[in-house]
Amino acid sequence: MTESTPQRRRGRLLALFTAHWLVQVGLGLLLTAVVTVMVIAPMHLNSGEDNPYIGLALFVPAPLMVLLGIVLIGVGLWAGRKGLRQPQTAGIDDRSLVLRRLVLFVVVTSGLNLVAGTQVTTRAVEHMESPQFCASCHVMTPEATAFDPGSHAGLECVDCHVGSGLGGWLESKLGGMRQLWKVVSEQVEHPIASGIASGRMVASSETCERCHWKERPAALNLRVLRTHGEDEANTPETTVLTLHVGGTRMGGIHGAHLSPGVEIRFVATDPARQDIPWVEYSNSSTGEQRTYVRADSKQQSFADAQPIKMECIDCHNRAAHSFVSPERAVDIALTYGLVSSSLPYLKKVGVEALRGDWASSEEAARAIPAALTEYYGEAYPELSASRAADVEEAGRVLTELWSRNVYPDLGVTWGTYPDNRGHQEFPGCFRCHEGEHSTEAGETITKNCFRCHAASAVAETAPEILRVLGLDQPINRMRRK
């Protein structure tokens, strides 16, 4: 029986789609796009938030693969028509052979795509979100190193550095392309400007406030600060503070700046917002509005200045990437028992060694231990001989502390990135609360210490409050004799 025309047409149509390798490649790309969407879309829907890297994998490669696949299929069909016009061409009229080709192609391609989609695509998305991916560029080494010991180390970079929605995603992708070009073309500035200084810090409402409760009614935090004297005994001194973090009901630090209706705007003369001569406070709930100008800026006009609305990042600017001073670094090492506290003058000698003008990590790794060895060899020769291991260990720890805070080739040194929390090592709170900002009526921004914290001990060698709180033994247990 002669094959009907519709059946023959279907047979030749199947043959047409298996007649040239370009058609098969195009079909493969179309299947890849389908598998990509099938694998990535559920991740996007189940994530509960806008993930820019899932969006990148879902909305960029898939459409490109579809377009390229259609083009290749068209070219392949045009190239394969010549062979189909020859009735004797092998396999054209053999429907079973054509079907076997098609089925084998679909099965193999789908299998490969399923493996790639489930094992490669999802892992690639996860990797692009990780600190390891961001730290793969050498220029990001300081930020990546500072991130590891912080309280936000369990988060992904995109949680804080990519805004929400399509706008945040597009901005992050454009920024990433710009940064990649700078790295490839070796145009990266050293040191890299902070998010605030560069003007690209994502608003707190899109990042911090997704986890932190801005309207928290009340909070009190206990801070125990341990420092050491630069005397022979490295005498420990402890300060115990109760921080009035506060909130919408308690007032305190957060209550004064973040309560409902409160808006604080300020003018900064530098990109890093360290110099603030003008501050405006308004409270829509009470109708209050006050403008404060710093004493040395009274004659200056701020009419054309662009005020900045205060938000979390203006105080918590180094919440996830904090660096410390040489003094603080040695205090940490002594407090946690990383070095022996009975090495005479270790605080003083250690700080001096860390402040050395070392041109590279290699030079610092040689010079810092050598400085300690030389000092104890000259000042305490007997101790240097009997406790050589402790001196060597101290040199190793100090070198590690230096390498976590100083990167000469990247322009990062002690104090490069100010931390605005508190006011111990940088102006921080005193950018506004130094007592110099006042209104025309003479009202100043408060400098009252007790508005923010209450001190139970200040630089005491053996404060009773530690024993009362049961903290004396745990703290002393860490101290390495």
C-alpha cells in the first residue's frame, strides 16, 4: 500500500530536522534553555526574595540560547534542503532510522542538560553568591579577610551589597561589569573606596532592615572592653559599659535617631562622611525641627548643599568588614591568650613593630619577629634564651595581625577605613556629638555620656563588677601567662 501524503510529509519533516548537524545543535540549545528555566525558576520562586544571581541565570542565558538555537536551526534547515531533494539520500525515506536519530538525540541532549542543570547551574548560582567568589579578585582580599571573623560572616555578599527588585539587580550587574573592566584593565583605585565613599552603598532599608528590626522597642547591651598598659607587666585595664541601645519605647541611641516620625539629615564635606558641619533634626510626631551648625562653619552657607538622610550605615559603616588599630590588635592578642602576657613590655614593643613601615607582607614577616627577638635579646637576654618559643610565637601572631589589616600593594594601612561605631579609635559619634554643633538659639547636640551609656568600671585593673557578673574567671582564664 502506498504511503499517504500526510504521513509522507510528516516523515520528511522529521527527516528535515535530523538532516544537518546545525539543526541538531540548535535543538540542543533550545532544550538547554528549557532545562535551565525548569531548574532555576523553582529556585527563584522558592527563595522568597529577589536574588540577582538567580535572575541573572534565568533571564540572560536562557533567552540568548533560544535566539541562537532558532538561528542555527534556520541555517541548518536551509543547508539540509539540498540533501532532502535527492530521493536516494540514505535515511530520508527510512522513517525508523529518522525516528531513532531524533529519539537518541533528544535523550542524550536532555540527559546532559539535566546533569548540567542540576549539578552545574545551581552550584554556579550558589558560588556566585558566596564570599569566595567575590574574594577571587586579589583587589578584594582586604575586605574578604576582614569579613571572616565578623558577626555577618554567615551571610552572602549579595545580602548586603545588592538592592531589592529589578532596579537593584540591574544596578549590581552594571556595577559588576564596571568593576570587572577595571580589574582586567588594571584601573582599580588603591585603596578601593568604601561603599559610602564611592556613592554606591545600598540603602539600609533594602539590606540591613531585612534582618534587623528597626522598630525594636527597647534594648540594653553590656560591653566589656579590655585594654593593656604599655608598662613592663602589660597591666590589663577593664572598662564595663551598659549601652543604652534603646528603641521606639526606651529612647536611647536607636530611639533618638530611628523612632517613628524622626528624620535626621546632614551635610558631609567629604565622600566618606567623616566631616559633618550641618545637621537637621525633625520629628513629625511632635512637630519639632532644629538645625545645628558646627561652630567653625557658622559663616558657611549650606543652601546649595545636598543633605543626606541618616540611616543605619552612617554609624554601622563597617559592620561586616572591620579593621582594627595596632593598639587594639595587640590588646585582642593579649586578651584572648594568643600571646604570653608575661613577656615584658609586649604591648609597647608589639605596637611599635606593627606600626613599622613595611613595604610588603614578606618584609613584615621577616621584620616583625626580628624586632621582638632583637628587643628581648638586648633588654632581657636571659628571658630571651629561656623563653625563645614564646618570643617566636608572639612574632608569628603579630605578623598575622599585621597581614589582616595592612596591604601595602593595595594601599590599605592602619586607619584607612574609619569605623563610625563608638568613638574610641575614630571620631564616630563625635562627628556630630562633640558639643560644637548648635542652633541659632544656642542649643547644642548633646555630648552627655550618660545619654548613650552608663559606666560600671573605667580602666580598672580588677573591677568588682566583673566578679558580680561572673565574668572575672572566664576572662582571666583566657589570659596566657
